Amino acid sequence: SKFRGIELEGKTLGIVGFGQIGGLVAKKAIGLGMKVIAYDPFVSEDRFKQLEIRKADRLENIYKEADFISIHLPKNKDTLGMFDKAEFYKMKKGTIILNVARGGIVVEKDLAEAIRGGQIGGAALDVYEVEPCTNSPVFKLEEVVCTPHLGASTTEAQDRAGTTIAEQVIDVLNGKNATFPVNAPAIRPEQMEVLSPFFELCENLGSLFINLFEGNLDSLKIGYYGKVSEYDVRVPTSVILVKILERYSAENVNLVNVDLVTKETGLKVKVVKSIRNYGLQQLFFFPLPSL
């Protein structure tokens, strides 16, 4: 009885942060027979519908339903210390916490106290407030599984990393775009293959817009409709912004510095995505002045 566990089938998984990784976790959880509810105020309704995942309007909805909570958030000023004592005691009693995203999002001292007090059922952690971590309040708890920030430490992942680096160098030397640059927007190879033929169109749309638009440009809405809404649109967005900001900035604007130049100019950019295609077959995007 000491090693008796619980089944995942029929349990509810709450996902906090519904980006690419959160979406992959949701698919795998559904395959295990779990119910999934996700919270991410920055993800469109269409993505939830596309993956057939129920959207939580508030974190509290996750807390009320989830047997497991899996965290997939970046570490920033808004998420640092996000899961603390107050949050743990809003959750269902016995909830299990999983954090393999970033250290510091979960307050380890509060987590340990909530587990010892019986409010939280257990946890699985791969990241910590201080790394490398040699001492944490959760280390001595039998209810917690800890790994030393392994991330994607598998034989296959390491092999792919080496192969990818070699392929990237060859592509760049042959004049192609790098898929995983460290200082510019990057998208997955299969998405780049679909989107790259449209980059020239993005440039032309940006040029057309800036030549038709009159007045001060302080905000911009860029819409992606139909099939394109299923893809990572950061690169095409950057291509459009480069052409537009050439008019407003004294700098040589490019894909590497376009995000910085956008912030410096004070231009507010809103990206809208929808699976509705307005009768078009493939991809459709066009910058529109914000109303």
C-alpha cells in the first residue's frame, strides 16, 4: 500500500500557459484519458477551439477543477512568485503541482508548507528558485519528485541538437534563413517552409500600407486569417514591421532589431488571428490601422 498511486484517466489537468508546449501537454493528457482545462489570457479563442480544449476565463476556474496543475509560463516580473501560499490555498485540496518551466514561478517554501499541511498533494519540479540548487525546502518531502533541470536531456534530443546546428550553418551559408536564431524571431522548420514564400508579400503589404497611410502612426493592427492563423506569425509580423518602420526610424531596421525599434518608437502592435478565411484558399494577412 505504500506504493499505491492514482490513475490519470478521468482526472482533470489544469494547464497554466497555453503556448506551444502547453498545447503539446494537453494533447498527451487527452491521450491518457484526462480532462483538460487551460488558462492563458494571451491566446486566442480560436486556438482553444482548434485543439478542442476548454478555456478557463480565470485562474480560479483552474483551481476549482484541476487535480493536477501544469505550469508553462515564462519567468518575468508578472510570473515571479506567482504560485505562493495564497494561491495554493485557493486550489482543490490534494492538487498536484508540476513545474518544468522556469524556477521562481513557484515559491518553494510556501509549496513545502502547503504539502506538509495537506493542502497540496504533491509536486514534480525540474526547475528551482536558485540554480544550481543544492538545498530546497521541498527536497526532503516524499511527496515531491525533483530532477536537476534536465529539460530535454535525452539521447535523441542531444543528437537532434547537433544535427540541427550543422543544418543551420549549411542553410545560412547557402543564403537561406536560419530557423533558430538567438537574436531574431524563429519558427519551426516545417512552419518556415510554409511561410517563407509569403515574406515578399509581407514586405509589399508593409510598403503599400505605409504609402497609403497618412498621419502619425501610434498603433497598428495586423490580422491573420484562415490557414495562417495556425502558424507562428512572429516572423511575417516582423517582416511587415520592418517595411513600415523604415519610414519612422533613423536606424537601419531589420529582423534582429525590429522589436527594439518598435518599442523605442512607441508603436503599439496588436496581432489578430482567426480561422475564418473570408473565402480565400491559403493565407491572408494585411495590416490595418487600429480603430
